Amino acid sequence: MLSDATTSCHYHDSQLEDDEQLARALQESLNLENVESPPPRYGHGNGYQPMPMYYPLGSRICAGCYTEIGYGRYLNCLNAVWHPECFRCRSCNLPISDNEFSTSGNYPYHKACYKENYHPKCDVCKHFIPTNPAGLIEYRAHPFWIQKYCPFHEHDNTPRCCSCERMEPRDTRYVSLNDGRRLCLECLDTAVMDTYECQPLYLDIQEFYERLNMKVEQQVPLLLVERQALNEAREGEKNGHYHMPETRGLCLSEEQTISTVRRRNGAGKRNVNMVTEPFKLSRRCEVTAILILYGLPRLLTGSILAHEMMHAWLRLKGYRTLSQDVEEGICQVLAHMWLSSKLMSGSNVASSSSSTSTVLKRGTGSQYEKKLGEFFKHQIESDISHVYGDGFRAGQQAVHKYGLPSTLNHIQMTGCFPP
């Protein structure tokens, strides 16, 4: 919250003062040393910071030009006296003739200039954020994007991007996906929209696991699905814990038939009419498929896929049934590790050996995508839930202390993170 400091000043007329007081002041001034005053300064941007100065009664020195104030009007403001034309706004450098003005530090401002310089504007409606009944400027701010907005925008159906979670400014366009989600155009730029388009990303994450000596031996089907299909599959799956308020990925071990996003109708990502087809999942192992929500940016899709791949790896390696915070925590550690590796390498997530690598290279390494990757890491690191947040932090601490192989061995033997 911010507050606006308003101060008043008073005009005086030296001609109305007592003649005897003036005469006494003049007599006393004859006994003073003759000190040359600096010339007046009126340059643009000049700061008029009052300085404590002591003079005999009747002698007044302007805090703006440092010359003596003779007969005529003068101002008594900010513990100093001024010629009216010397008391100027720090912002526009024009004299302040109003009875009330605002200050920042020891500098005066017109009230309108102060508001323009210091009063925050809403990033959604572009208006000045209003004050609350206590006279304080109250606003909401996104913890990562530092986006300021009026509190009531949280309840007035202002659209929020389902990926970056930013409130969308009133003049910004966004895309509505078939399942009701809204995606800003910046996140749409690298969004993975169907199963085929996700295959290079899948290969990249498989190679990431191989570099960690954690190759997933079974070829697990990867399917991009709509929100409804993911929720239905979640209801049919008996194992696992689901991230709220929305599940974005799922590792299945039950035999099901689901609808996968096969392709888009028309050209371009902004045409979001989807064609789906049934896909029969047969149980040949303890993992039947990995499902990922379609329409999310490349780095978010990849981090979810890296998380779900860890579920698959644990099940295929015969790990015991783990507590939710241990299993989800170590899966979040792998998602965080993959994101970190992509940000360090410039976010080239397509496999160099893949013939379809060009599918994912458009926009690779853009400044926004890097910022978006940092946001997804921030989401993992700052998660407040016990299962995903505390689980990740305990797993991260163990991996930093003992390394990933030793941490996984300890989990396999004890079902817990090493202390």
C-alpha cells in the first residue's frame, strides 16, 4: 500500500509587518559580514531542497535562489521561505501556486504531477489504482511477473492466461481453447497443440533421462488430450495424486480408452478446432500411457512430461508404493532439472537427431520463452502444497546433498528421502 503526502503552504506579505521590526532587522544586518550570495538557479530539473539556515530577525533568504527576500509576497513551506516564483515542482519545474502540494523526500510536486509520477496504474485497465476507505493505495501484484492490478479485477471475469497466469490487459488479444482455457498470444507462440507435434519433445526428454543413466526401457505411449479427456482418465486411474486446481498430466497404469488430440483443422495455431480419435490403451506393463494437456507452451509441456516420465520410471523399476510427498517430490525434482537444463542450453528442446526437430525450433530461445521457463521453475520452487511443494524441497535438498543416484537408492530401500 502507498500513501500520498499532502502539505500546505502559507503566503505572507512582508509590507504589512511592523516598521519597527524592519528597522531593528536592518540595524542588526549592518553588523553582519558581507557574504556574497550565489546567483538564482532556475534550470530544469533543479532540486530545491531546503537547507537549515539561521539569519537575524527580519532577514529572509529564499531556499530556491538563495537571495534575500525583500518587500512583497513570500511563501513559508517545508521549514523554509521562498519567493513564490522559486517554489517549483520537481517534475515539471513550474511554480506551485496551489495552497496544497505533495512531497517526495524534501522535494515539492504539484498534486497532479505527483500522482502521474508515483501513483501506480493498473496493468489491466490502465487507470490509476483507487485508494481504499483508509486513503491508502491498495493493489494486487503477481509474485513473479510483478503485475499490479486493481483488487476488483480478481472478481470481474478479467481473463487470465492458463499458462503464465498473468491477468490480460483490456486491449490484449488472447485465444480461447476448445475446453474453455484462455491462452495469451505470447504463450501461444510455442504451444504444443497435438500428439504428433509433441514427439520431438518426447524424444528430447527420453534422451535427458538416458544422460542421467535412467533410461525408460518400455516405450510408453504419449498422448496430448483435452481437459475433459484428462479428467475422465484421472477418474478411472486408481493410482497417483493429482495436482490441484487443475491436473495437466497423468501417468496411467489402468487399461482405458481415451480420446487423443490427433490434429488441428485448418492452418496456424490460432485455429483451435481440434479433431480427436479414440485410442485403446492395452496393459502390457505397469504403465499404459502418459497423458498431457494440449495447448500449453513447450517448456511447460516438457516439464509436465519430465514429471510424468519419472512416475513411469519408478513403476517400471519396481519401486515400492511411495508416500505421495516422496513420489511427487522426486518427480518435481526431475521436472525442475529438465527446465534448468533447457534454460542453460538456450531452450533447444528438439532432438538434433530427430527428422521432425524443425517442428519445435520456431521461437526457440526467445527472451519471453526464457522468462516463461523461469516462471515455471518459480512455480515448482514456491508451491505451498505439502505433497508437491514440501515434497520437492525435501527431494531437492537430498539430491543436492547426496546426488540423484544415492537419493534414488535410499528411496528404493526405505521409501523416504535421506536425512
